[in-house]
Amino acid sequence: FFLSHSNSTVMSLISFSILLSIHHVYSQTECTYAGIDSNYVTFCDLNNTLRAQFIDRFDSTDFHDLMAKVVRLAFHDCFGPSQYDDTIPAICDGCIDLDNPSHGGLEDTAVNRVAGIYNSRENNWFQRISRADFWSAAATIAIQYANELSMTTDLHGSSPTTESLPYIPFYIGRTDCSTSPDVDTSNYPSPYKSFPAATKGFDHNYQLFADSFGFSEQEFVALLGAHTLGRVHSGNSGFGDELGKPWVEAWDILDNEFYHVL
């Protein structure tokens, strides 16, 4: 499930990206594409068309800033509870409680910034895959691209890695909640599920991950390596400053630098 040492971060992200998924869109030797008026997608639609759209959007932001934001978006989506069903501890359903301070900034920095691609008539993604599938595909592409950047010589003065990611499959079939992308908390068990908090320490946060995903302590710590991407903003989390402070110097590449800094 996880590899040790330097691969732990990337493997934890891969494992997280396939949790609570339905079925796999398999890679193909010859590309076939669904029409934009179809109600389904093919591997090539996601791996070629959607990937190109997101990489173009990533490249247009400072330090590929949007990559970290869509990874954060997918995580916050998949940590939430299931609508109407308290037997499912966590589910990717294209819904986030946008009024909850734990999700601060996500609406403006991620949800709204990828909505243009999702709702565009150019490819009609909104009628072909759920928002939850779209967010997870975006995060998968971001993780892949961040690893590709980490293998670029001297990007931001960092030492390139030789560790490439194994293939990350696309999974589709998630169902959005009825009020996606926001939630109606009255449709959920009360009290509404707690989200991890930076001020509550290891034991509290680990227990949330263990209860939600069955993670071991090693897996929980490995997933924290996702913080090598992006910055902390005081307006979102109370940490950093208004402009955002990264954990590492090259905060748009996926490597193990977060642990080196710690």
C-alpha cells in the first residue's frame, strides 16, 4: 500500500486518490474519445483533453499555484461525511461546507477557479462526469504534473529527483451530493463531522484519519507530505501571512523536501 523512505509521500497521495472510488477508466493503446454531448468519458478524454486543459491552467499561475489548491480541494471533499448515511465515515461527493472555517479560501481559490473548465460548453464535462470525479481527476493530474516538475533540472534551484510516479489510474463513478458544491448540513448526521485542525495535535488528527480511512500512523504521517505543495495563508488557516508562506522553497514540485525541512 505504501513504499518506505522517499516514496512514502507520493504513494500516500496515490492511495488517497483512489479511496472511495467506483471504477477505473483503463488506459488504452489507441485513443478513443467520447463526443462532447455524451454522458460518459474515456481514458483519453481525461488523460489527454482534460489533462492539457489543467496543465495550461497550472502553467498560467505563479509557481503553478493552482496545483496545490486542487489537491487540497480533493482532500477536503473526500474527508466529508456522506449525505443521509451515517454508516459511511467519509466520501468524495463534490460537496464542501463552504461556511466552515476549516475550508477557508477553497471557494475562491479552487472551486470557482476550476468551475470554468467544468462548466464550459467546449467539452461539457458537467454533463459527462460528476463534480466529485472532476475534482479528483484534477488532483490526480496535479500530482502527476508536480512530480514531472520535480524531475526538471534545477527548477527553482532545487535538486531534481529521479523518482517518477507509477501510473495513477483515473477512477470515475462518484455521485455528487444534492447541493453540490456546497452542503446543506441539515442533510447530514448531527453534529456535523469534525475536520482536522492544525492546533489540535497528533492524537486528535490521527484518530480522524483512522476513523475515516483506516489509516495507520505511518500512512497518516506520509500523507502530511502533501504540504510540500502550496502555501499557508493566514486568511484561510490562521498560519502564514496574507500572501502565503510555503513550507519549502520549491513549493510546486512533489518531492520529500517537506520532511527534510521538518
